[in-house]
Amino acid sequence: MAKAAHSEFHFLASDTVRDVVIGMSDGLTVPFALAAGLTGAAVGGGVIVTAGLAEIAAGAVAMGLGGYLAARTDAEHYRAEYRRELRETEETPDEERREVRQILTEQGLDRATADTVVEALSRDRHRWVDFMMRFELGLEKPDAARAPASALTIGLSYMVGGLIPLLPYMLVRDIGTALWASIALTLVALAVFGGVKGTLTGGKALRSALQTMVIGGIAAAVAFAIARAVSG
């Protein structure tokens, strides 16, 4: 009797998800808090929209540049560690072989098998260094296109997230009504975003949704209260 094919699902786009999470979470909370704070200060709707759009533009650029620099730093760190490991395999090969053997035995291989693997690895300097980078240092080689892709993903996610709480102020003339509509819309967006994030990252969708809502709600409430206190 033929057995059904075994299938597994592994989500592999973790870097992209992380960038979307960074951009979207800040995009939803910061402009939301700004709009709520300006509403608490009793300024006009036009001022809120103008300030919100300016913040979204500045925030998207700043967050995108931050993501770009972070990705570049990761790549530079990897290259520096790779050069160091390569130099160590040339200058202290016996010590590097001992480290490989220790890693393998800690993973359950017996001494004879570990020695065989060490001997095979040490014949190819670059495979040897690749092994040490991954299993000794826990570093994966960064994608060469990671930096610009990260900047674009974070920046666009911030813009999309930032427009959501600002949308009611663009469509509703009454500031009080716009505030409550912004609160409702943003909390729904935070819940959906948190739930999707939790699902993609293997966590609990409901818990992630509630956590994201609470964080965004606290940020807006604090900004509103401070602005109201200062203006009052």
C-alpha cells in the first residue's frame, strides 16, 4: 500500500517579515499617536493632516535608512568574521580542527565519525570556514541585495501603516468624530496586523493581535493625554 507523501510547511521569508513588522508597527503607532496628540491640543484638521503626512514621509525615510544601514552592518560583520576564520584556519589549523570536532561530538557524533568529517572538511578551506561561520558563530551569509530591499520594505510598510490612522482626518471634517474613527480603524488594523504577524511567525494569532493593539493604544493615549494637559 502506497504511503501518502509527507509534506511540511516552513516559512522562509523571515527577513522580509521582520522588515514589514518593523515598518508597519511603527507606521501604525507613531502617526496614530501624533494625530491623537494634536487632536488633544485642539488644532485644526488641516494641521493634523499636514503634520501627519510630513511625519509619515520623514519616518519612512528614516526607518528605511535605518534598515539599510542595519543590513549593511550585518553584511560587513559577516565579511569581517569570515576573514578572521579564514586566517585562523591558515595560522592555527589544529585548533580549528579541534573546534570542529568538538561541535560534531556535541551534536552526538562518535569520535571516529567526527574525525572523518573533520578530515573531509579541512581539505576544502572555504567549506571549512563556512562550517565554522554557521555552527561556531551562528552566522548565515547575508543576501547581497538585502540592504536596498530592506530599506524599501520598511519604508513602504511605514507609509502604508501611517496612512491608516490619518485617513479619517482626510475624510471627516469634525475633529472629534475623526479621532474616534481613527481610533477604531487603527485598532482594527493593529489587530489584523498582529494576528497575521503571529500566524506567519508561528506564534498565537490572538495573543499577537491583542499585544499589538495594546501597545498602539497606549502610545496614542499617552500622546493624547500629554497634548491635552499641555494645551489645557
